[in-house]
Amino acid sequence: MIRHNLRYKVLALASALALYFMYGRTDEKPLTSAVVRVQVRAVNVPDGLEITTQPVISVSIQGPKHAIDELLNRPDGGASELDATVDLAGKGVGPHMLPVKVNLRKPLMLVPGQLYATVTLEAIVERTLPVEVVPQGSVAPGYRWESTSANPASITIVGARSAVEQVARVEARVPVRGATGDLERDVPLRALDSRDEVVEHVDVRPSLVSVHVRISRLLRYKVAPIVLQTTGRPANGYRISTVVVEPLVVTVSGSSQALESVQAVSTEPVDLTGATAPIIRRVRLAPPEGIETVSASAARVKVFLVNEAVGTP
């Protein structure tokens, strides 16, 4: 009886060992987890619409440690190895929360769980705006730029409605420093907002215009500093800390008597009433009677304020 039971015990042990070696052992290395930040790419964007948000999501992945370490050591933190997409087929104007499909190379795997991202669609619109030619720098002493023109004189701004509506003007900057004769050249255009900052994500058509600057010689001229003229007062507790005017000087012309009386050229007034934040804008120059500005007709001014309670701008 003992021998009979021993035989069965030995047989059970052998079976257990066989099962272990067949299924219980593994040569796979343990998995490691990581989180990668990746920008979501939209597919099937409907015609006439444009994405105005570029969502970034956190994707949890796992895989062998060496593969995870290699991924995370990439300059972009591994984002280029993941393709995260949302399908916008059939979607209209407005925000849409959509499931995200993520593809990644083996042996990496996604941690189970559905990911979502919110993508906003806006209608693509167009606006026609005139081209403003802005000479940069000063012509040679004794000369002036008399007029400017652009061909074409107006262009079209195309983009998402919110971006297009930010555009206040379209500027063509042309360098005239040291010029003694007419200039004609092709220059790029810049779409600017009310703070003279470039508006991103709009298409300027055409992107280049042909600019002509007419330059003539002066008989009587003078270089005078530009000074900022203000009205009103900042909010209680604030005062002006710094004023920046670009350019610093302007060439003016006029009669000998008028030129003798010119000590400076003022800007048009900038209203500071109730201001608590920096004021940055482009303002026209206001020369005295009988005086004409030559090298510039406007200046870009920056007025920085300080909060006296904390002593910082």
C-alpha cells in the first residue's frame, strides 16, 4: 500500500514539474511603465474648417525596461514614436471631445484605457486689407522719402475666423537706411494685431508685394528727438516707470525760421487713464505748424508702469 501511494506521489510530482517547465517558466523580462506627452493629430478635417486647438495628451505605455529607457531618452521624450489621432469626419464648427487612437511600435504596449481629446473647429474665412508700407531706418542726411506704394495695394488674409479677426493691419517693411534714390523691391508681408504682434496661423495671399519708395533731396532739414505726449493718469498706485520710443529721432523739413524753433517732435497723445498694464502701440507724429516729418510719420511707443505698493512693474 505504501509503495502504491509512493508511486502516485512521484507521478504527481513529475507532472507538476513538467507543467512548470512547459508553462510556468518565462524568459520575458519584467515590464516597465511610463507616461509620454504627445500632440494629437487630426485626420479627415472637413473642407472649409480649420483646427484652432492642438491638444496634447498623456499616454501611459508599458514594455521591457530597455525599450522604455530608449524611448524616454529621445530628445522629444519619445513623442515621435507615438501617433495619436482623432477622426473629424462629419464634424462641424465648435469643440468636439473625441476618442484618441494611438499607434506605437512593438514591443511597447498601451496601458488599457480609453483616451479622449477636445478639438475645436472654426470656419475658414477671408478678409481683404490694404498693404501698409513702412520704411525702416533713415535715408541719407539731406534726403527724404516722399511716398510709398505697393503692388498689389491690397491682399487677402485667410484662416480660422478667430485668427483672421485679430489682424489689425498688414505691413510691408522696407529698409531705406542711407538711401539717396528711389527704391523698388519685393518684400514679405506681416499680419499684425493691435499691439503690433504677428498674428500666427493665418495665410497672407500673396505673401510678397512689390514696394516702391520715392526719395528726394531736401534743401532744408533738421534731426529732432521724438517725445511721447500723454493724457490722463494711470490707476491709483501706479506710475510711469519707463518710456521707449522707436525711432528715437526724426528728420524734419521746413522753412529756416520754422526749423530754428523746433526742439523736438511730439507724438499724438496716448491716453493713460486707469492703466495698470504696459501700453504698446503705434502712434502718429504731430510736428509743429510749418514743419513736415521726413524719415518717419509714426513711432512705436511702449509705456511701462510700476505698482508703487510692490515696487515692481
